[in-house]
Amino acid sequence: MSYDTIIKSGRWFDGTGAPSAIRHLGLRGDRVVSVSAEPLDEADCPNVIDATGKWVTPGMVDIHTHYDVEVLKAPALTESVRHGITTVLLGSCSLSTVHVTPTDAGDLFGRVEAIPRRHVIEAVQGGQWSSAREYVAALEELPLGPNIAAMLGHSDVRTALMGLDRATRKEVRPTAAEQSAMEQALHEALDAGFVGMSAQQLLFDKLDGEICRSRTLPSTYARARERRRLNAILRQRDRVLQAGPDVTSPRSIAAMTFSSVGLFRRRLKTTLLSAADLKANPFLVYIMGPLARVVNALGGDFRWQHLPVPFEVYADGIDLVIFEEFGSGAAALHLADQVQRNALLQDESYRRRFRKEYDTKFGMRVWHRDFFDAEIVGCPDDSVIGKTFGRVGEERGGVHPVDAFLDLVVAHGTKLRWRTTISNHRPEFLDRLSADPGVQLGFSDAGAHLRNMAFYNFGLRFLRRVHRAEQAGRPFLSLDHAVHRMTGEIADWYGIDAGRLREGDRADLVIIDPERLDDSLDTYAEAVVPEYDNLSRMVNRNDGAVSAVFVGGEFVFGDGMPAPALGNRRIGRFLRAGGR
């Protein structure tokens, strides 16, 4: 038997959670055709890779991205591929680009996901589709790097059928014709292979643009009847609802969670945002696992989405989504004009309101609102670098931390760069969530919040933690199971052909050097995005950890260098639900 590629002597993980072993893999075309304990015949094989001392795993699946815009302009999606991600899901948080006009897409994505609005509009303007089926065909014409799966965004289809203004008014409900058209659009997307639909009730995601600026996403305006009818389609067809509840409302969380239960009806496969050990709500982490277990014991099929690394964010001035969750922060972000914004930030009545909301420590929230836990990492005033805003206030005569922060924002604008960790800061709870069967690992937000965070390598960081725990004699999860959690387990739940590395499976794989899973995985780095006018975005750079990435049997990335084909011709493909 001849092979296109042989990967020999690596520690092979098949993605099922079965025990790993030293094996030799033979690839031909886009498939794994041989997994052997004995060396393979290398005669006439043009590409032989010695993986001695390395891990050979299925390519990882990223279940939560906002690559919907970037995939249209730079379909190689290199920042994920280089870290061993070979399949990404589009269409999270009720947002997709299947039906909306270019301008509406700019309003939906620009502020919520911090993607430059002009580039959103340009990307969608270049598309030639008017239905989910045509959208899939358009994706398959692109030089895709990784494989793509997708959800239909509720805000997308609601905006397209009702218009953005009507879709974001509390008093407006869809007409019978509009409701029927939404249901038909969902059916058509599922027929085209979409894995499900995403919805949103989180109230601090705000629109960009001028007409509807600062209104919440269209999906948040849907009433119960509209949601039930769309969910009924997902139940009927055993597809996925991905959603974000209103974190300030226990009722919203309970309703979305228990909607998965199938009493007197079919269950609804539901995945919600998100399982996290929040600094702002340190006791919430104790109920997430038990809640999932209760729902599933009652007949549901429920999972939390979870980022299995500390959730560290960076901000330029006040431009960070966490400020959307309270009134004074949202008021500042509402003003796109810098002069108007600075005038507001200097107004004493505004500052009193900001201080009051900052000092309120009760209630459900995401940000811990502690400027003593916010380190300045860049500023034209060198004297404040390395200090927290709280400390700066103390050094300036006991100024309130809010005033210290606002003074620096007014003085330096986006040249003031700072960071804080919002959640997942306690290793013992990270381990607990990572091992919980009611939790799915992912939620990278890849392609969004380009100046605020970079979790493209979350899978490598998770494997490092599992490996180090094993080495220290305190394992919380076997390495075989850890690989399964980010590959086969996810692919099976979403019903896509990915995540396994056995004979006959697609040859999507990554070769990892465990010796290079070191502190470089945490290092801060930036790189420009040519497609966004060379905007500098946060990225991860730990190229020594990934020796090679294959998609569909073709080498696409390794040792810090992309293959010539990556981004120049189609390698990945659209993965249709039920296509395994």
C-alpha cells in the first residue's frame, strides 16, 4: 500500500477517549488509511514525518467563534489553524451573515464583537447569496483553511425579515407572515446542513451604527411564542440551540436551561454561555455542574460552554464590552465621537453615576468592577505603567479609582492600555469545570474582540494543564480523555464529521511537541490584520508547540510557517450536520 504521508512513531490519540499508544499512521487523499503498531512501508511515500516523542491527535474543534466576517476576507483563518484547530463553528450569539444586508451586518457585528464596522460591510457586500444554501455554496468556493460548520443566527434572520428598526422595538412582534418566514429560513438552513440556531438574551450586547445604535441585539426582543416555535423546529430535527441567557435574570437562566428537558415533547439539544468561575460571582461556579446534571437527568441534552483557561482581557481606554453591562459604561460607549465622549467623561454628574454603579457590589454581573485589579500595561505617561488604577488614585491624593481611570482615559484615550482577569482565575475550579460532562470546552470568541483578547491556543493551554497535573501526580483528567473532550466528544454532539483519527476517518490532525507546551503559550503578542487595514490584534505565538497541522490529509501549517496552499486554494470544507 502506498501513502501520501506517513507519520511514524508518535503517541496516537484516536479522539474517542480510548488509551493512546505509539502508532504509525498512513494518509492517502483526505483519509487515514492505516493505523499500525508496526512500521509502514515508506517506499514511494513523498512525505515521512518522524513524530517520536510527540502526540498525534485529531484536529481540535472550536465551538464558539465569530469568524463570520473574517472567513469572507481571509478564509485561511490562520490564527486558529496554527494552534491545531481544524474545525470552527460560525454563527454564535445570534449573529451570522446569511440573510442580513451589509449595513445591517455592520451594525450587528461592529460593536458587539468589536470588529471594524466598515470592514464588516465590505466583506458582506462582496457576497453573492440570498439563502443558506447559497451561503454554503459561497463558502465552498473560498480557499478555506479549516473545516467550517455553522449555526443560523436568530438576530440575522429576524433583522432580514423584520428590518433592524422593527426587530429592535419592544412593542413590535413579527407578523404571522414574518414568523412563518423565519421558520422557513430555519428549516432551509437545517436542510443545507447547519447544525442549529443561535439566540441571545444577554442585554449588554449593543448595536453599532446610527439608526439603532445602543439597542440590544434583535434576538433579545423576541417573545416566548416566537422562541418556542423556532425551538420546536430544532427539537423536531434534533439540532442544536446555542444561546446566551440574561445573566442578571435567574428566570432567563432557568427558562433557557430547562427548555432542554423533553417532558411530553422531544428534548432540545441546548448549549448555553457560559460556565465560568467569575470573580464577580464566586459562588456561581458551584451550581453550574449540578444544574446541568439535573436537567440531563430529567431527560434534557444540555451543555454549558466553557473557556478552559483564565479569561484575561485587555482594553484600550474605555473600549471594552464589559462596560456595556451597566448604564454609565454603556453611555460612554454609545458616543462614537471622541470629543463628545471626553466631555461626558469629565462631567461630574456622570462621574457620580459611574462611581455609584462601580461601588454597587450586589446582583448578577460579569465584571468584578475592581480597579485595584486592573493593571496598566501601556500609557504615554510612563509613571503609571505597571500600576493599577486604584493605586494611581491613592498616589494622587486618595482619588477614587473611577476618577483615576476616567482621568487617564480623557488624557490618553486609546493609548491607555490595561488588563484584568474576569474569570477562571482559580485553578481548582478550572479543573472541575474542564472535567464536568455537562460542560463543553471551547468559547474562544476567535475572530472577535481583536484588541481585547486572544484565546486561539486555548486547546494547547488546556492540554498543558492536564499534562502538568499528570506529571505532578495529581491528575484531574486523563490525557486521552482531555483530547476526546476537544475533538470527538464535541463533533459527536454537534453531529459533524470531525474529531476522530481512526482508519477511514478524515485526516484532520495535529502533531504536538509536549516538551514545548511551556510558558510561551501565555506570552502576549500582536500581529496586524492586512484585511482590516493592518489593524494590530492580539494573537498567540507558541509555534514550537505545534510541529504540523493537517486538514483533509494536507499539510497546512507547522513550526511557525504556513504551507503555500493555505489561503490560496480550498483545503477545508463545509461540514454538514449528520454528515459523519
